Amino acid sequence: MPAGFSGPLSGVFAPMINPVIRNALAGFGALLLGLGLARFGYTPLIPVLIQDGWLSAGAAAYLGATNLFGYVAGSLLATTLARIVPAPRLIRASMLLSAVSLMACALPWGFAWFAPWRFLAGFTGGLLMVGAIPLILSRAPLAQRGRSNGIIFTGVGTGIITAGMLVPALASFGPAPTWIGMGLLALVIAGLTWKQWDGDTALPPPPQGEAPARAFTLPVALLLVAYTLDAAGFVPHTVFLADYVARGLDRGVAAGGFYWVLFGVGAISGPLLVGFAAERFGFYRSIVVVLTIKSFAIAIPLVSQHPVALAVSAVTVGAMTPGISALASGRVVELVGFAAHRKVWGWLTAGFAGASAGVGYLFSYLFDRTHSYDLLFALGAGGVFAAMLLTIFARKPRNPT
């Protein structure tokens, strides 16, 4: 059994689980906690916070954007912090702080109290995204990197669907028990994965005699811009979907939570599906197709609010959102190899997060002024379609190391 995977779970399941899968499950846990719960668990809580008078509609939307801003900072600082703090220690600290940020929000002290804690949740999510994934992928064989990426990013969807089920179940007790419940669950996940981050944290060097890849090239720049544009399609569903169904369509908090669960179902299945697709068709072709599908799925609420149409939109966008991240991460390895993967992946993550924060504030402002969900969906679909066009030209591959 590889070093670093001798935790309590591994002793029970090690004989049954492939080493590559065991390796990827550590990243799965990191993203489940840091993104699925600590970041995206806020979305189904928005209508509850508004209805219970904890926040106004505008403040709730701005708080979601504040979380994205924290994600920018964490993404940008992750590579620097990884040089100072050993990766296992950084990952564990991020998990604990994510859990603390959730439980701190159980106090109803208004926007000024919530803002730093939601910023912290975003910050630690950025650290986990940029710090954990390169380490996990470096341990995966070339032929199985697609599925490894898929398993890792499935953690986001698992957290989303868990929050989508937990929030409606606890909503009748008020926001405080809901925040505490998510925080306690985060602590459990941190405990279960705690020892699995031990061991060698060094990334493999490039093969002998091979010159290091240039980190910044035209294909990398195009991929960076495309991934940043995808943020426009990220915000409408991840920030406004539950509120759109609950208040915009007047179908109630339970219905909003239901569609957020469907979004999570897609987010669970999407990374695995695109991971296998990438192994068969390559990361380049897969990301172009996935962005095309996502742009049309975001636009579905513009033409139909039928429950089936909204379900298709939620599941598809849910699948494609972490799916595109998994494909982009794998594509970076193709373009620059492992030596520069953490650096370039940090750029992409920060660019996406920065654009998400900017778009989040912009969409919050537009919604505050127009109260139009349709405008947000239209802008989101257009941004993702533009991202797809750019990825078509980011096609100069480099043999991965």
C-alpha cells in the first residue's frame, strides 16, 4: 500500500480498492469538504437566510460573491504557501478552517459577521483545489489520469447533493442548526481523511534529459481565458438556481433544494463521465464538446420552466461544471507536464475564481437592479459559448511527462 494512505479507512477497504482509486479518494474528500460543503452549501441556504430575516436578498447575493473573492485569494496564494508549509499540513489546516467557518455562521450577527467567514471558506477551498489536485495526479499512471481527475472532482458534487438534502431537512429548525450540521459533517470528513495525507509530497521530476516545459504559451493563454469565461456560466446556477426556483418561480424552499440536489447529482456523475471520455477521446476534444453542451443547458430556463426542463438544466449544468474543471486540469498536464502543473493550474483556478467573484458581484448588482433571472441565464450561456470557441484554438498538445 502506498505511503500516505494508511488511515483508518484504508485499513478496512485497502484490499478491495485499487491503489489509483485509493489515491484519488483523498482528493475526493478534500473537494467534498472545501468546495461541496463549505462553498456550495451556501446556495440552498440563501432563501432560508432571507426568509428568516438574517440577510436581505441583496446582501445574501453579495455574500456569495464574497466567498468567490476568498477563493481567488486562496488560489493565488496556494503555490506560495505550498513552498512554506508541507502539503499535508496545509491541506489539513484548510479542512479544519473550512469546518470552523461553517459553524461560525450559526451566529445571526449580520453581513459584517458573515463576510469574513464566507471569505475564509472560499480561501480554504482555493487552497484545497490548487494544493491537493497536483499531488494526487502526480501519483496516477498516465492511462488513468482521466478517471483520477473524475473521482477527485466528484467530491464537489457529493458535497453539493449532501448540502441540498441537509438544508431542507434542517431548515424548519432555522439557519443556525443548518450551519452547525454542515460544520460537524465537515469535521467528520476531515477526521476520516486525516492520516491519508501523510507521506512523500514531492511531485515527480521530468524525465532525464528532457527540458522543462514553458509554463506560459499561446495554448495555455487561450485555455486560461476560456476557463475564465466559463465563470459566467458558473454563477447563475451555483448562486441563483435554488432562489430562482424557490422565490422566482414561487415553488418554495423545498423545491429550490430539490433542484440543487439534482445539480449535485449531475456534479457527482459528470467528472467521472468526462474523465472516461478524456481517456478515450483526449482532453482537447472532450472540453470543446462539454462546453458546447453546458452553454445550451444554461439557456434552458429561458425557453421553459417546466419541471422536466429545469431538471435537465440542473443535472446537465451540474455535471458539466466540475466536469470542465476536471478536463481543464488534465489539459494543463498535457500542455505543460507535471513540473509546471501546480503553477498553471493555480493560474486557471485563480482566473476562474476571480472571474467568478467579478461576475458574482456584477450579476448580484444586475439582479438587485432588474430582479431578472433571465438576464443572468442569458449572460451565462453566452459566456460559456465564447469559452468553447476559444478552446478550439488551444490545441497544441505536449506529451505529458
